[in-house]
Amino acid sequence: MKKLLHKLHLYLGLISGLVIFTVAITGCIVAFEEELRAYSYSNLFEVEKGNNRFSLDELKSKAIEAHPNEGIKSIRILKVETASVEVQFQDRLSVFVDPYTGKVLGTLNRGKDFYGKVLRLHRNLMLDDVGEWVTGISALVFFFMLISGIIMWWPTSKRNRKEKLIIKRHSHWVKKNYDLHSVLGFYASWMILFTVLTALIWSFEWAEKGMFALTNSTKEKRMEVSSNGKKDSTDLSLSAIYSSSIELYPESSELILFLPEDEKGSIRTMHRYDAGFFKRQDNVFYDQYTGEIIKDKPFDSFSIGMKLRISNENIHTGRSFGFVGRLIVFFASLICASLPITGFLIWNNKRKIAKQQ
């Protein structure tokens, strides 16, 4: 059994090694994407606290003046008093406005900056649908390799267990390389199993359905609410919507206000929170013409399957486990990036020895 697993582990590793390396090394950056982007573009995200804030409608007008060609998709407001207001347009371009002065700080397209490109490389190798298929299959292969690696690593006796848990510092480079592959791979595999499983849920419908089946849940539609659609009404004040939503969920750390995409759509406010395992999102739907609440959908009302599906990204990046969780994912991804290299060196060295015999 172990001989068969060894061959499968070897050949699958040689086939998928380059993809695994690319996905793993970019995963190190993705784990801290939000913080790295905020640091790199601090001139857009940070402002000096003032005495009075412009209304949301006034900030919306400032953003439209700076980018008049596309309709607004969403407005993001953080509770941090030194944070700018981000207005995102349908073409994914974001305009950042100082809420105290009304000054437009600049623009950013999250899909086209360095971190956006790294994320695309991580998710689909920048090959869109074809790339998603390749990374999905590679994630499935890597899942098998993790399981087979653990089985092959597992010691046959308690006496050998200690040897397999440490890297021998003064051994020959061949033995040291083998230890780097097997020992570090064993330690990293337990955390990477979570990231691979969450990646499979993104990539394959059967994996998502399996998650809902295991949790005895059904997938819910979160954007099914539509407006009354009265043609003779006037534009609604977004400031009033914002105030109403904040009263419902005052403890949230940020609010994203999504504008309707058509005449029948509704305005949705989504509240997010910093702490917790789940990526908590409380949603409120408003009639875009009357401002009346159509539906209040708190996160607690979702099934366990929907909570896990919504939180899939946070679990994948380690954010669900706090800063320590992301550090673990960072180092585990770094180890995973090294596995195709050390694995190739093991195979190449054995190939050379076989040729000499």
C-alpha cells in the first residue's frame, strides 16, 4: 500500500508541482492582503480626524465628480475615525474621499493593483476560467498528496517516531533535504488541510454540496429581495439609510452599502465585524424608493452551512483564527511552496543513484 502511495505521490507531485508552488507562494501574500494593501496605500485609506463629517450623499456626489462614467456599486464606511470613505463603481474602480474635508484622495482598482494580480495568480493563475479549473484540479491532487504524505510519514513503531519529528542538523544534505520535505510537510499538512478543503468548496460544486449535506443545511439566496419599483418616486437619501442601519447594528466595525443594480433591486447594507471565527455579516434590505426596510437578515438567522460558506474565505486565509491563525497559514504556505522543490531533489537524487547502479 505504501509503495503504491509513494508512486502516486511522486508522479502527481511532479505533474502539479509548479502549480502548487505558485498557489502556495502567493498564498503567503494573500493571508495578509488587506493589511499589506492598507500599508501600501495609506494615503488613500487614512485621513486626519476632523470636527465635522460630510453626509454620505455629499461624499457620493464628490466621488461621482471624480469618476462620472460608471454607476456606483457600493460605499464602504469604517467605524475608525481616521478612515476614508471608499466608493466603488461598477467597473471595480474605487474612489477614496476624506469624510471631513470632502477631498478626493485618489483612486484604486483592487483587481489591477499588485495585490489584485497576486490574488488572481493564486486563484486562477491569471487564466480566468481555465485557470480556475487547473487550480481546482491541483487542489484536489494536493489534498491526496497531503493524506498520502501523512500515511507514508507515519512511523511503523514508537521507537522511530521521535526521529520523524525532528530535522537532523548535522546530516548529509540528501538526508537533510529529505527531512525538510517529510518533517516540515507533516507539521504543515494539518493546517493546510483546512485551506485545501476550503479551496475545493470554491472550485467544485460537489464539494460545496457535500459541505451543506454534512451540516444538514441548504444554500440560501442572499440577494432575492426586490423593491416595490414605483416609477414616480425621487432619489432616496443614503444618509437616512445609513443612520437607520447603524441603529440596528451599532456594534459593527464597518458598513458596506450596496446600491441597486436595476429598477427592481433593493439597497442592501452589510455590517461586518473584526473578531470571531465566522465572517459575520448582518444584512438589511431597503426599498430603494421608499426607504422602508424590506427584510432584516442577521447573521445568526443563517444555517450552519451558510455561515461556513460565508466564512469560507476567512477560514482559508486563517483570519478566522486571528492574527496567529494568519501567521500559521503564512508559514504553512511557505513550507508548501518548498515541498515541490525538496520533493524534486529527492526524486532527482534517487534517479542519479539508479543510473549509477
